[in-house]
Amino acid sequence: PAGNADMAPPPESLRGRNIGMDFEGKDGWRMYHGETVPGFPQHPHRGFETVTVVRQGLIDHSDSLGACARFGEGDAQWVTTGSGVVHSEMFPLLNQDGPNTMELFQIWLNLPKKDKMTPAHFKMLWSDQIPRVKQINGAGKEAEVIVSAGSFGGQQPPSPPPHSWAADPENEVAIMEIRLQPGADIVLPP
């Protein structure tokens, strides 16, 4: 929804919502656990890692490591939780004149036993650091591959956090967003 000076939805739009379990998408959006700003206030994680790619919108992140970032619009965040981290992921409603569209995907990777208690690590991959590989086929149709982890077309993003599954090349971790025009095709590596 449109925001206000507190980066929150209008108070009347919160009536009837079950904050903390607001998953039904009433009025086309969800509040989740945020009481003012939508999102996920401080909560703990341990023993895995998350990769969050924001296609549209913004996230305000802060954590017990002292890391803070406002990211979005193509940026990716990589958090190896290891021995434990407390963080928050809030979705500020900055636009007061219209909707604050948010589209993201988040991948959770369980860490191997040997890395479960590794020190936690936070890393940002800013949009301008993430390779975009474009290919045009014989019919003139374009394919674009956005590479957040792994390698494609000779392009690699910045290295992943230490002790990440993706830090060991033998694991062959690849995170790619693929956009195809109708009639386009692409060959992915094994």
C-alpha cells in the first residue's frame, strides 16, 4: 500500500488484520509480523544461509553482527547464519502517493555439519556487481541470465561468504535468474 511518514500503511488499513499471522493478502498486501513497518522484526537463525534477491522494492536489514543495509531493485543479500544471528527484514513504505510494490525471492541453504557453528557472516551483492549475460539466438530473441552465484557465459559475481556452500567450487552452487523473450532459448551448464 501507500505509506505514511512512519513508512507504514495507514492505521485504518490495519483493522481486522492478524498481525503475526497476516498471510491472506487482504487488500492485496500482507503485514506479517511488523506492527508499524511491514516485514519481519528481529528474529534468530542458526545453521543455514539465506540468499535474498529483491527484484522490486526495498528491504531494510539490520542484525546482531552490526550490519545494516537498505537494499532492493536487483540487489542480493547473502547471510550465513552459522553459530547464530538475530536480524530483521523490514519493508519500508517510502512512497506516500501510491503502492510500494515488493517482489523478492529467498533461498535457504542448510549448511553442512562441519559449518553449522561457523561464525555468522553478512554480505551484500549490489545490483551493479551482479553479472547480467545477454544472448540473442538465431531468431533474434533475447535471453538474459542474472548470475548471483556460480558462473555463466564466463561471468561470475563477487565471491560468496566464507563457509558458504557456494564457497566450495565442488558443490557447483549456482543461483541464476533467467529471463527469456518468447521464442528465446538458452543452454545452461550442467
